[in-house]
Amino acid sequence: MRLKKITYEVVHLPLKTPFKTALRTAYDVAFVRVCVTTDGGAFGLGEAPATKAVTGEGLEDIIASIEKVRRDLLGCTPQEALAKLHASEIGSSAKAALDMACVSLEVAQRNTTLGEYFALGDRTPMETAITISYNAQETMVQHAKEAYAEGMGILKLKFGADITHAIETTRAIASALPHAKLLVDPNQAWGVEESLRYLEGIADGAIEMLEQPLAAENIEGLKRIKEASGVPVVADEAVFSLEDAKRVMGSKSADMFNIKLMKCGGVTRAIELLEHARQERIGVMLGSMLEGPISINYALYLAFAYRDVIRFLDLDSPLLLTHMPKEIDFIYDGSRITPLL
């Protein structure tokens, strides 16, 4: 089995409502879907969304990266292609799309299913967070109430630089929904003092964790917040690679880190991070950008395969779309996720 052809297309899937964070506002999920075909007619698919604010890659950058490595990958076996791909110097999202496609071909080569490939054992439901986009306080409270009424028990609150807004909105949602679990993500919008002010300003027990409040490079500041915080502090944009994870966790600058396929470069690299977390007994968050169904599907298989190390799951993209994608091998019932097979 050798790679014969690599093609791609740009796909847009509409969102129910605009997705707003401190970094961007999105009205649809836009991604590049790549198809890798072999000399025997097998094909594998992968996806990479436009994540300029996080990975530095827009759709045009992803396409340019695919073109850059296309000739090097053609004629290779899936395993050879993966080695060349991860030795290349292209964006992590483009790597993730091609990585997924090659893993798909490995599954086909073994004549097995994704469930068997990932050795899924425990198939009892897992629960994902649902994102409440950054907005005016009354709007966020209303959206939180609506999500909770639809069976979403874990709410991920997005905030911007306004700490007063973040404190008051958190307190309002916690008061309105005392049984909901609240995760807070300012997407690097705060400084150390603002973060400490936020933690002091919210009621004890109001939130379950605080994710990447500082700029990614401010590891020393993140450590200060962790040491002062009564809730887990999660490193997100500060951790792309295994080396990043070792540096951040080794310096005790965070309680856990967020693994995303688009940051680390795909399924094979995510497995390295998950194996490291398992070996070191580190809890992780398995997250996502606004991604297409194939990349979310792979993340879901990883979630069930490594549920022993996953403390938080943030794979809500399908719930934000106007229609549930048919490519998902899992059932979403509110925030509860169950494998179809």
C-alpha cells in the first residue's frame, strides 16, 4: 500500500450561533478536508480547521503546507509517510490533517475498525463540556440556562479582558445553575494580577478549573497562578508538543494540560502526549478547536481509549453545528457521548 494521490477541498459547516472568544468570532466551521488515496484504491481522510489565532494557520496556509509536502509523501507507505510528515517543517494543523489520513490508511491496511485500532474497552458514556461564547452577561446567563436545560451539565465559559464582567458573569451563572460544572477559559486574555483578582472575586467552589488565562509564553506567571489557585489550572496554548508538556508540567506551572489534535500535529502525536500523561499520572483535558466531524471523530476515539487520564473533555463542535454530522461514530445525548458500536 503506497500513497498515490493527495487531494483536498475546503468545507464550511454553519453554526447555530456565532462562536465568540477573546481571540475571534466565527460564524461557521471552516476546514480543509484532505483525501489520501493509495495505489490499491484505499483512501484516508483528515481535516484541519482555520485556527489562525492559535496555530497561525488559515485555510490558505494549510493548503500551502499540504502542497509543500505532497511530493515527499507520494510513493510512501502510510508508515513512511507519517515519519516524513512529522520530520517536515509545516504547520501543526496541516500535519494533523495528513496524519489522520495516514492513520486511516493504517486502519485499512490492518483490515480492522477504528474501535479495534484504538482498543476501546470501557464504552460507558463520557461527558463533554459545551461552550458558552463570550458575550454580554445577560446573554451568557441565558445561553447557559438553555444549554443546561438541554442536558449540558458542564459549561465552558469564554471570557475577554474585562475581569469585572468575568467575575460577575461567573457568579451569576453559578447562582442560576448551582448544579452545573463551570470551566473558565479566557484564551490568554488576562495578566497575572487580573487572574488573581478573578479567583478572589468568584465564590469558593464556583468553578472546576481555569484554562490558560495568560499569554502562552508566560510560564512563570502561570506557575504563580497555579500556586495561588484553589482550582486546577490547565495549560492550553502553552502546550503544543510533548516537549512543551514536559517543560510546563516539569516546572509545576500547571495542574494539567489540554491536548488538541490541531496543536500537537495529529493522532500519532496525541497518543504520545496521552501515553506520557498515563505514565506520569498527569490528568489532561482533551479538547478541540471549531473542527470538522472527521477530526472530532478521531478525538472521540482517543477520549474513550485514554479515559483513565482524561479529567475534562471538550469535544462539543458537533453540538454547535446546525446539523449533527453523519461522519461521527458516536451518539451525543445532551453532553453525554456513547460509541455507536
